[in-house]
Amino acid sequence: MNLSALGFFRSLRQDNQQFAVIGLGRFGRSVCSTLHRLGYEVLATDIDEKRVSEALTEQIVGHALQLDSTESAALKEAGIFEFDTVIVAIGNYVQESIITTLNVKEAGVPHVVAKASSEVHQKLLKRVGADHVVFPEYEAGCALARTLTKPSILERFDLDPDNSIVELIVPDEFHGKTITELQLRNRYGLNLLAVSHDGKFLINPDPTKRLERGSAMVVIGHNKDINRLPI
Ligand code: ATP
């Protein structure tokens, strides 16, 4: 996630309680079950009757319907166009995914999130009007490569291509030093946002706090400076 997604997420209505999910593959099901567990109303649809009944039996959604989402009339009849946010979770059927996205955007659904399964698919989804495109396989691959090459970085939030907030394991070199002694701002140009303590994060820690090996710290700054840390 980065700044380019900001406009989309800011435009989502905070009081929106209802979502429609089209496609009940692994991705669609995980979106449904999470929204459902969080207490939101979810209408799920799939062309495959078996997947629809499984979703209902497993209680991952409140409502599920069998329909072909490439047919605009079927979407209209099911009330999909009345939703504020629709998730098109059809990754492996590019044509169906594109037509479905086009259908919901043409009908005026304000927030459409679509899943891509390739770069070309991602471009096509944007062309037909998807407001936000996710490409989970690509994103997970990038995250894994980063973790493998920098195992001490536990989490990373890209603010833009150059700046990030990262959670990392306190480097051995920092063990036993206070935040003042470390001089992260002068030496690395980084700001320390939090350190972990007893399984919780201490936000804006006191400068006299000593860092401990094995705990975690959260810094914000330029990627080049983050890469200069002794990790
Ligand atoms: P995976 O499950 O492999 O992680 P995924 O979550 O992207 O991938 P797909 O394999 O793309 O899922 O399947 C998405 C679902 O979309 C399937 O259950 C399929 O039946 C459904 N689907 C495909 N075409 C249509 C359509 N025209 N209308 C509605 N649902 C459709």
C-alpha cells in the first residue's frame, strides 16, 4: 500500500456497512469471511452454485447468490449496483473480470476494487475504471523477497517509493544504548517512533530508554537511510 492508494481509501464512506464480493475463489472467500467476522453485511456472488452454497454452509457470508457477473442485467437484479463498494475477486478469468468491472463501473458503483493476476490484467482493470487494483501474488512476492534479504525487518509500510516506516529487530550494535546515545536522527537521518516493551509498543519513547537485543523498534525515514542501519 502506498500514497497512490490514499485517494481511494479516503473516498470510502466510513459508515458503509455493506459490501458485495463477486467471485468466491480463495481471495474472494478471505475478503468475505474477514468482513463478515468484523460485523459487516456481505453479499457474495459466484457463477458456480457449489461455491455459493459452500459459502452459506461455512457461514463466511450472510447472503450469497449464484449469478453470471458478465451479465449486467443479473447484477442489476441482484441489487449489486446499489452497493457503495464492490470487490471483483475473479483473478484467473481475465475476460470475466474485465467485463464484470466494466459492468459495475458503468452502472455507477462508486468504489470498485478488483483483483489482478498479471500486469496486463492490472492495466486493463484500471482502463475499464477499477478504482483500486490489488495484485496479491505480486505484492506477496515482493514482501517475501524483502524479508528474505533483510530478515530483521519485520514490517514495512511504503509511504512513497523513497520513504517508509519499518519495524525492525533492534540491531546488536544498539543493545544497551539509550535513544539519546544512538543519535538516530544525526547519524542516520531517521526518526524513532516506537520501541517494543513487554510485548507492547511504547510510542514516542523517552530519550533515556535503553534498547534491548531481541526487542523491536519502529523508525520512519528515507529508504537509503534505513538501509544504512546495522541490520
Ligand atoms: P485463487 O482461488 O486461485 O487464489 P482467485 O481467488 O482469484 O484465485 P479465481 O480462481 O479467479 O479465484 O476464481 C474466482 C471465482 O470467480 C470462481 O469461484 C469462479 O467460479 C468465479 N467466476 C468466474 N467467472 C464468473 C462470472 N462470470 N460470474 C461470477 N463468478 C465468476
